[in-house]
Amino acid sequence: MKHLCIINPKAGQVAGRVDELVSEIKDFFARNPKMNHTIHVTRWKRDASGYTMRFVSNATEMVRVYAFGGGGTLFEVINGVAGLPNVQVAYFPLGRENDLLFNFGKNAKYEFSSMRNLSLSPVIAMDTILAGNNYVVSVILIGLEAVSYKAGMRLFEQLKLPLGISYYLAGFYYAFIKREVRHYRIELEGIELEDDYASILIGNVPSYGIGTPAPEALFNDGYMDLYTLKLAPRDKVVKIIMDYQKGLYDKWPDYVQHYRCKKLRITSPADMIISLDGEIFYDTELNLDVYPSSLNFVCPADIDHSIFIPPPKEDTLANKPSQIEEVNISDLLADGDNF
């Protein structure tokens, strides 16, 4: 196996300490010379996608790619290797938000922030969602929530608000005050919806940011979960937002609806603002397809894998368990190596 380390020098916890991080990674592999490794510091946006695709495509063995950065770095790495059979993706969280980790338990940041864990842990087969020309592993936001995410990150950068609830709610309320509603047409398997919606969320995992708005979403069940949110009267806005972020959307059936599907098409007369795992795009049409078990994602061994296996369903695809690759760690890692 080869080990490819992709470092985003502009990631929130990397900026200003690139040389230090590179030195730590080199020291780790120096202590573990049996691991064939390459380190690449990205030079421009999307560089990670092109570099990883070329590297993995030319490899004759399995490649474990480490994304050192935030959600944007992971997004680029995944979109460089999606569909390639000889690749595993590991995530070393060094971004501002690291939203994906909210789905791996309270100790996730600690477990994922270790080269020892990431280099030796098993992989789980995760679904991906092809949204237009990009692959997504967490959530797609359209409309209000995409605007709030963008506005919230701008507030964080300009005002240095604390991450978490401050940036998200500040952005959400800012967007909601504008009362911006778009007309959408949504086509999913056997169902057509056409209405004015404030926000649309498509989840592959239950949590992002500060809440769990997609409680039914599971990353290995072969489905995506669609949630539509209509604009509510001002006197109900706060209650609906708080319940929605807790996964209690069913308390407001007049404003929030949930659907499950494998294929989806969303259109709007005007450009939609779309967030794909935090990356912003604009378009009048978005086609989405689920690709089951299409990403080998490294999950630290101490994370409780069983909490991610979906409950039995009639659909045979949904019954497919996570595929876990066992790693033989004997004589591979230096004793006492904790980075």
C-alpha cells in the first residue's frame, strides 16, 4: 500500500504552520519506513482533485489518501478519486468546521487526528451522492441553508465569531430575515413536487454544523434523504429552526416534509444557490444519484462501527452491511508512535 498525504496550506488549522505539519508527517514515516509515502501541498483550488486522480490512476497497488484540512480539502480529494477501485480516503481534520466528524461520536476529533489511527484503521464502504458533476458524502443544501452557511462563514471570517452555533445561527437568521423564497420543481421516484420553498436539504449523513437535521440519513443505506422547508410566519421561525436542527421536523408537518429516494432532480427558474459539502455552486438544475458503497473511507478502529450499520429494510440494497477491511498491524508501526 502507498500513502499519499494531501495538505491544504490555507485550511483553518494549517495556515501558518505548513512546514511544521510537513515535518511531523515526515517524522512519522521516518519512524515507520515500511510505509511508502508521498506528501503534496496543494497549490491552487482543485489541485487536490487533479493530483490525487493522477497519482491513484498511475498506481499499481492500493493507495490510502490522507486529506489534511477541512471539508473543502476532503471534498476535493473525494472528487479526484471517486469511482477508482484502488483507493481509500482518510480525513485528518484541520479545517474550521470539520462538519463530517459530527457523525462519528464525541471522540471523533481525537480519533481522527492521529496518523497512527488513520494509517492502520479499517475502512467502511460509504455511499456517495453524485450531484451534477461532483460527489458528495455529507449534505447538499439549496436555498436558505446554503445562503446561511455562506453568510455564516463570512461573518466568522470578518467578525471572528466563535465557530459552531454562533456562525450558523447568525447566518441562518440573517438569511431568514431576508424572507427569500424560490420556486422549485422536484422530481423523485414516482413523485413530483412543485412549490415555493425556503430551503432544501439532501442528506447522506444525519448531522452537519451544530445539529442533526437529517436523523434518518445513513451513509451506507443506499438512499438519500430529502427535506423540504417552507417559509414560516415570523412568530414560528425560531421554534421551527430549533426543532429542525434537532431532527424534530415532524413536529411541523405543514412546513417541513421528508422523502427518501435514490434518484432526484431539482430545477428552478432562477439560479439556485447550492452548497455541496460546504462548497458553493450556482445552477438552475441539479441532478442527483446515489452510488452505494462507492467510497472506502478510513474509520478509526476505536469508533463504534455498529452505530452506522442501518437497520434491516425490505430493500436488499439497504440490507447490505458496511464492508470492513481488516488491517494487519503486526510489525508495521513503530512502538510508541502516537502522532
